[in-house]
Amino acid sequence: MSAPDRALREESVRQHCRVLRLPTMAAQFVRLAEEANKQQYGPVRYLEALLAAELEERERNAIARRIFEAKLPRVKTLEEFDFSQTPQISAARIHELAEGTYIQKAEPIVFLGEPGTGKTHLATGLCVAACRQRRRSRFTTAAALVNELVEAKHANQLSRALGRWSRYELIVIDELGYVPLAEAGAELVFQVIADRAEKTVVIVTTNLPFSEWPQVFPNARLCKAMLDRLTDRAHIIETGTESFRFRRTIATRKSGGRGRVPAEVSEGRTSASP
């Protein structure tokens, strides 16, 4: 086959791929054909390799889209989490959760611990794991969730906003308890969580023991109902009290790293936020 004929046929294949929306096949069919010729693969094996490449790329794109739609502040995975710094957290338990059975069973997860102990990283890592399983997920802070719902209520769009949240297979509510909520805001957060009870799953991170939740939810009945929904069949994971980010800062200072640590930090009178 002459070079012009070859180029014409290749362009024809690319055009067919564009019409059929097979961009990976369009990009790789020449390379894979050359590889098939070298390895003396038959046409069926060549076609299998082409289709596999297209499917793998679609899978990667679908996962990337799920992660983007989750609106994570930073993408952190469980593979990046240093369990050696938090011996009180069972790595086996976290990796078992990452398999996603808790989502199928609609079992809530509550990460409870002081700032800097890995709550947000673990919640984010589980969210990424869910995205890898092609599950529709969403991350938010408690304050951002309240603001969104209050704005929707003022615009007479509350039902639509609640409907959007109900369609996620997993939602992560970070920093619940860091800022006291007005009663109206607390009621909206409760509505989101109550609507998901025993149907779809929620992950919550908090720095407050349950006994101190009335500080955040001033309505005693609402607070009790919230705890009832969140702790029923829940995985409650305590991340401890000592900030490993604080320990890392001190270690960096001792090893001659740059940056001066304020006296109140070096004396342990404050800790990093999650």
C-alpha cells in the first residue's frame, strides 16, 4: 500500500471513530496495529486490544469526573495516609470500609477527634474510593451546607436543593461542631441527614464528643434526633487527641527545617486545624 493510500485509510478510520465517539481508538489504532504486526497478533486480538484501551480510558475519565463533581477541597487518598502516625486508627478497618459495603448498607461513618488527627484526610480518602467505584459523591463543610440551604430557602428553592443532596450516594459533611449553628441552620442540616437515614450514606467529621453536641445544636430535641440518625448502625472512629501535623512541625524545626514555630505552639498550647 502506498503512503498516500495508507494516510487516506488512517484518516478514514479516525473519522469513523469521531462519529462513533471512540477517541482513544482513534488515537491508538496505528500504534496498536504496529505492535500487533510485530507480535504477530491476529485481527481478533488486535480488535480486543483496541476495545480494551477505549474502555480503560473511559473508566479513567468517569472516575476523574466523579472526583471533580465531588468538589473535594484537596484530593487526598487513603494510600497517602500515614497510619503509623495514628496507631489508634485501624488501617485494616479503614481499607475494609473503602471497599464500599457501608454504602450498600447505608451505614453512617463518624470520625471523631481533635484537630489535626486525620479526620478530613480519612473522610476525603473514603470519598475518593467511592468515586473510583463510580458512585456519585459530594464533599462539603457543615458551614457551607448551611449557607447553601439557607440561600436556597430564601430563594424558595429549598425543595430543589434538598433533592440534589438526596441524589448523592455518599455525602461527606466536614467540620460539624466547629461553629455553633443557629436553630434554623441546624434544622436544615438535620433534614439532609434525616432524609438519608437507612437509605443513603453520610460521613461526618467532628471535633466534639457527643456529650458536647448541644453546644452546636441548641435545640435539645433536635440534637437528640440528630445523634439518633447519625449513630444508628454507624461506624464511629476516634482519631485521637494529638495532632500529627503539630508533631511534624516540631520534627521539622528540630531537624533544622525553615520556619519559626511560635512559642505557644512549641509549648503545646495550640494545635493545627484539620
